[in-house]
Amino acid sequence: MKIVAISDTHIETGKIPEYLADVLSDCDIIAHAGDFTSYECFKAFEATGKLKAVHGNADEALIKQEIPEKITFEVEGIKIGMVHEGALSLNDTTALRYLALEMEVDILIFGHLHRPLIEKSDVLLICPGSPTKPRMSDPCVVEIDIRNGNVFARMIGIVGQSCDYIEYSRKLAEGK
């Protein structure tokens, strides 16, 4: 089972960008950890028929009425939880680990930080970053492959605009 974890799309239209739709086309589940922003964007993801989602802090009221703040679901015996907020920093994931334990999940997918993270301890913490509005990172999503009770997770870079800081640091490295 192939899951694409995504978050913080912040799309104002009802169309998923083609470069992102291509990445989502061959997955079984799209796990969106909130901040679609517009109701039209949420509906475009929902129309794929693959969506499991929570709302984020920047989502319109209609989205918050239709989907919860926190969910759990199971894929091939692996329990997955999803929230939008839950971390103030990628440097200290203690609160997220405790949240995963409280939710009794093997994997916790979260958003809000716009930066990717995959961290394994007794639980697997995944922040997919943002494919459209990254912070201190390149645009990306996280692919989660669950096979025979084993979980494989990897970041997938997305074509798009990196954050200004990353672009600036690359220019500095090139001597520009």
C-alpha cells in the first residue's frame, strides 16, 4: 500500500498543480495533514477518491466543518494518526512522540512546519513539509510504503519554488 503524505499546500484554487498531481497519481492514499487553505483545494483533493485528511489552522471554516482536527486509520495492520499542529520545532519532537503514544499509533503524520522530517524511535514521526510553500527546505512530500507489516518512508522532492533562504544560500555557495 502506497501512501503519499502531504501538508501545507496553501492552494487558493480548485486545481491541484500538475507537477503535484503526477506524484499523487500512483498512490493508494493521500494523507493530507491540513492547510489546504481554500475549500476548492480541499474538494479537488477529495475528488481523487484517495483522501484521508485533517484540517489545519489556515483552512477555511467550511473545511473545518467537514473534516476533523485529528484522525486515526489502519493500513495492513499499521496504525496511523494524523494531526496538523503538534510541534513547535523539528528540533524537539518529544511532544509529538507522546501524542503518537496517546493516540496509540505506529506512525504520526503532522504538518504546520513546512519542513520535512522522518524520525524513527518507538514510533515513526513524519512531517511531509510543503510541496508549494516550503520553509528552510525544498518542496517535497513523503512516500510511505507499507508491505507485509513493514514500513518504508522516504522524502520525494517536488518541482517547485524552494524557500527564499535556500535559494539565497545556494547563490552564496555558487559565489553569486
